[in-house]
Amino acid sequence: MKAIIQPSPLCGEVNAPASKSVAHRALICAALSDKPTEVICSTTSADIDATAECLRRLGAKIERTTKGFFVEPIADSTENAELNCGESGSTLRFMLPVAASLGKAVSLYGSGRLPERPIGELCNALCLHGCHTSGNAIPLTVSGKLESGEYVIDGSVSSQFISGLLLALPQNHAESTVTVVGEIQSRPYIEMTLSVLSDFGIKTEFTENQIRIFENNGYISPEKYTVEGDWSNSAFFICADVIGGNNVKCFGLTDNTAQGDRAVAEIAQKYGSDIRIDVGNIPDLVPVLAVTACFFKATTVFYNAARLKIKESDRLLSTKEMINNLGGQAEITDDTLTVYGTGTLTGGTVESFNDHRIVMAAAIAAAASENETVINGCEAVNKSYPTFFEEFKALGGKVITD
């Protein structure tokens, strides 16, 4: 499927979709709680739905409502359940330890690039604490029962390994510690996990490189939980506002949040002179921040970016290709992306690389480009923001999807 976009200024108001990252965590906590929870979640996506379906396969009852989800906790987990994680890295890396905490054999699989995305470090941690995995990549089966104790895990690959353990370990009700070695990547996502845990009655303590989970009575449902607005997906329209001259307003976001991608609001104001941006904690923002940089006559260097290679696409490569195919100038190294802004883009043909963030970044760039842009594989937006092109049109974007 392709999107054909004609240049057109974006102008108007848009409501932030529900945070995909918070929704994953809230659904899991609700499914492990002591009683039902109404999860208020204004929007959903393929990734959120993958987590919900995995929890159903494990024995939770999850009903989609007009406001979000109604979650009845897992009463008795299912032996030999098969969990389809879709293309969601969060779903896989959260559900693997959560399934292990239930003490029954479970198989996990997925599609797209998910089988290539690393989970070996997480599998090793599980196998040192009472579990067995059939391999270090999906498809795989995990069996045994996750034990409490002292965990040591490398934080340089993905914060999702750490969050997955943090979501699973309260099931044992005993104290555990997770010590992170190496540089912690995407630390705000760990803080987000701890925030949701707190909302469901789990007490933790996060020092510089160690998280302590206190002895507990298990997850306690707040009965109603509201998923906040998503800074990650709103970033595309925040950057459209910067490119177009302050004509797009995003509502439903809060500054008082653990979401690290709230940094987009501050970063977007720095364009106009040569800058360097550390993206170690904000890898999902890189595609849209990079296309925004094209519209300013300055050089922007995004560094600490090596982890972008193991996202839905190799985002260092796919972002560079997107910009160059649109008439911009970008180059990469193993750890950096450099954009040489000229103040404009000409338009052109872009491949999505089956990456939702590449599609959305290209669309924002296309609206401000000089000529027509074609995005091949535009259906990738369904992974996180199925209504993106509807919002794009409502703001005046001229797009035909075919």
C-alpha cells in the first residue's frame, strides 16, 4: 500500500493518542491484579492489541470497550499457551518473563523483524532463575517458574529487558533486586514502568544502577486506570508545528510524565544553528527530528544512536535513505546520524522499511516539501498509530492511500 502526498501546510488541532508504552504496562499489571480494572485508553494499535491478545491466551478476560479495555485478571494460566507477539518488541520482551512468572510452559513467536531482535540477555537471566528457554530467539518455549532473587542484566541493549523483569517479579511477592551493568539505555522507560507499578500497589526503589522490588502482596487494582497521551506519536505533529511556523497544536499531553519523549518539545526549539543531540534515551524520536532538521540551514548530529539498528528497521539506515530520497543530505556512522539542513526538501519516493516511524516522519516531511512524495508500505502506521493519516488529513494534509 502506498501514500501519495502533495505539499500542503498543516494547520489545526489534534488530540494525542493514548501512550502505547504506558498501555502495554497497564494491561499487564491489570491482568496480574487482584480484581478487575477498567483501563481507559482512548486509542489502540496493532502493538497494544498484541499484548492484550497474549494476556487473553494466558487466561485473562479482556474486553474492548468504548473507553478502552475492561480487564479481568488471570485466574488460572493456560498450559502450553501460544503467544503471538506480532511485530511488537515490547510485547515479546514483557510477555516472556511475565509468562515465566506464571510457572507453565508457554510458546512465543512473532513476525516482521521481531525474530531478529535480541532477547538473549533476557533469556539468560530467566535461565539463571528457575526457567528454561528453548533458544535465544523466537520462536521459543519458556518453562519452569521464575524465582525471586538478585538479577544482573546488561542495560546497554534494551531497557525492555529490565522492564519485563520488573513487571514479572512482583508475582512472587518476595523482595528482588535488578542490578544493571553497562550504560542504561532509555532510562525513562524504566522509570515509566516503575510509575505504573506504583499505581498498581508495587513499591520499588531505583538507585543509580539498581532497582529494588520490595516484598509485596501482589498487584492491587486501582479499579480504574487512565492511559495518558503519547508524546512519542504526538512528536510528529509537534515537529510539523515547528516546520510549518507554529500552526499545529497538540492536546492531551502532560509535562508531568515519565515519558522520555516529552523531550521533543524542548529539542524542537533548538533548530536553527548547528547542534548535537544525544538520542540514547529517545531513539524513537530520531526519524522525525531528523526530517525536521532538513528544514533549517544548519548541521544536526544525532549521536549515541547505535541501538537504532535493532528497531523495526535499521533506523540509522532507513532514516538516512528517507532523507536522501526526499532531496536532503544525511550520512551515518555506526553511532551517529548527521543531517545537513538546506532549508527545504524536494520530495520523492520513500520506502517504509516496514517501519511505522519512518512512514510518519516521511509524511510530515512531504507536507512541507516542494513536490509530490510517494511512501511505499504506508500501512506500517497500524503498528502504533492507525489513525495517523486521518489526523494528517484533518490538519489539511493532501494524501491518497492506495
